[in-house]
Amino acid sequence: PTTQPFKIAVIGGDGVGPEVVAEGVKVLEKIQALDSSVAFTFEAFPWGCEYYLREGKMMADDGLEQLKAFDAIFLGAVGYPGVPDHISLWDLLLKIRKGFDQYVNLRPVKLLKGAPCPLKGVEREAVNMTVIRENSEGEYAGAGDWLFKGQPEEVVLQTGVFSRKGTERIIRHAFEVARKEGRSLTSISKANALNYSMVFWDQVFQEVAREYPEVVTYSYLVDAAAMFMVRDPGRFEVVVTSNLFGDILTDLGAAIAGGMGLAAGANLNPERKYPSMFEPIHGSAPDIAGQQKSNPLAAIWSASQMMDFFGREDWGAAILEAMEAVLQEEQALTPDLGGTATTSDVGDAVIAKLEALA
Ligand code: NAI
Ligand code: MG
């Protein structure tokens, strides 16, 4: 259960992570100052690659235990040259996602007013999807084998794991979201080629659909879905898909909705048994780290998702409105969006707009 003050663990992480998260925290602090019915506590954790180089581990041994008491985790990015990516990913990010059963990855693919879109002849309103990616198993379960390593008969197996529990709960969650938003639900799979996992996925989708007769449903093969996301994105409203397909399609989604500097994602444990985690979907951007060149809008959008999750959709929407105002005015944009503003200029511009809106 989430009660006030909302307790937020801040893991800035590596590279641009701490810079962008600082702007997200600034926005939340502004909301706290503007609205006496909202209160937060923040606690920072120094985990990440620098910590690894010092301590030989990505997070404290009892890290999950320490995080358990929080309502939400606000994460920047993890990974930096000098530490292998599979270590930084598995020992921090995936440890939290798996340890806290954050089985829903919620990624808005919405073209904000003023955000650039590379698609020709597409209305802004057409790019407005809620993508729900399975986040706990599937193709990323880590199951498989490596036989006869280094020999001519070498064979590797990477097994997709689709449990009934895991498949049903993500699909049911997507139906709940579609019903709440009053929008259609599209399932994206690949049953023609993946003749066990995706046949099963489609079957479960149809089963659960019977419980939600009021939700209009569609089913696409992933290759066709990729094509339609570019040609005719307006077809998609709420989307549910597997871990791998969701990973790829949401990067495509980020590209059509303003780029990596604008893409956010929430890792949710809907039962609220454990904290949920909010993060920009970009990485640590070592090429621009430490120079105040990173775009904090993705991290600020994560803060908006956090407000939604706390049941304060009013502030969630206000943050997006403030971001749209900043994007449309073009006064405070970072270089990835063609401007010359610093990371913290953008954060300041967003809080000024929030103040004006309140
Ligand atoms: P990346 O997302 O860090 O960077 C890709 C490109 O996008 C770079 O040119 C970067 O400058 C640009 N970019 C990213 N975020 C930006 C922002 N907020 N504003 C402006 N430009 C931005 O991906 P890359 O280079 O593949 O990975 C770098 C490191 O980050 C690796 O160690 C990787 O493992 C890690 N990573 C971590 C993720 C996470 O923590 N969730 C996700 C993706 C990568
Ligand atoms: Mg990805």
C-alpha cells in the first residue's frame, strides 16, 4: 500500500543517470512545494559502476532488503565502460526488476506537442500508445545451455519461458489498463513461427479476452506490427507483448515519439507488494556524460509515471503538460532536440511551467 509521504529511493547510477534524475527529483520537489497534499521523502543510494570498481559489487549485499521499505525507486541509468554490461545489467537493474517481481514494463509511446517525429504524413495524435511489455520471463528468462563450447559441434540453446501465471497476469493487467483507458487492446506475438510459446500466448489472450467483452481487441504478428508502427501508428492504443518483442518495439516507439531523450518506462509490481521502479529507457550515454548535455525529459516523464502510480494522475498529467509547453516554446532544449540548453536549464523550465499551471 502506498501512503504519504511517498518514500522514494534514488539510484542515479552511471554516466548521465545522476544528472537526469536530479532534474526529475527537482520536479517532484516542486510539486511538493506547490501542493500541500503531496509529500515525499528521498534517499540516495550510490550504487552502480563506480561503486563496483571500489567495492567489487554493483549494490550492497543487502541492497534489496534496504530498498524494500520504499514506495518507488527512481533510477537513472546503469552501465559504463570498464565494467562489462552483463554485470552491470544483471547485478543491479535485473536484480531489482526480478527481486521485486516488477513484471509489468509500462512504456508510453506518445508524441508530445512540440516533440519531433521522423514519420511523414502522420498526425501527432496518431502516436499515442500505452505499451505493456512482459518484464519477468519470456525470451529473457536466462534459460538455456551452451554445449560443446568451442568445438565444431558447438550448440547454444536460448529457451523462452512462458508460464501460465506469467502470461496470464501480464495480459490481464493489459486488459485492466485498456478498460480503464477506454481504448482498444492489441496483442503482438508470432504464433506462425514460435509454435509453442506464441501459440500459447495467443490462446491465453483469447481466454482472458472473454472476461473483458467491453474491450475491443486486435492481434498482430510482430513483423507486421513493426511495419504498421511506422506506416500507421494510429492503429495501436494499448499494446501487450512479450519481453523481447516489447524491448525492440519500444525502441522503435521511442524513435517515432521524439527520440531516446524523451522515452520513459516504469517497472511495476501492480500488487504493490514490492516497490516499483521508474526510469528513462536510455542508457548512461558515456559520450556526453558529465557535460550537462543530456536531455532530462525522459527522466521527468518517469516522474510523471510515478505520480500516476501513486494515484496522483492530476500531477502526472500536469508534468506532461509542462513538458509540452517547454517543447513548444523551444527556449530550453538540449542538443539532441536541436537546442543549446543544459540539462538543468530544461529542469528549471519544466518547474517554471508547472508553477504557471498550478
Ligand atoms: P545510450 O542510451 O546510453 O546512448 C545512445 C545514444 O543516445 C548516445 O549517443 C547518447 O548520447 C544518446 N542519449 C542517450 N540518452 C540521452 C539523453 N538523455 N539525452 C541526450 N542524448 C542521449 O545507449 P548505449 O550507448 O548503447 O549504452 C551506454 C551504456 O548504458 C552501456 O553501458 C549500456 O549497457 C547502458 N544502458 C543502460 C540502460 C539502463 O540503465 N536502463 C539502458 C540502455 C543502455
Ligand atoms: Mg532496451
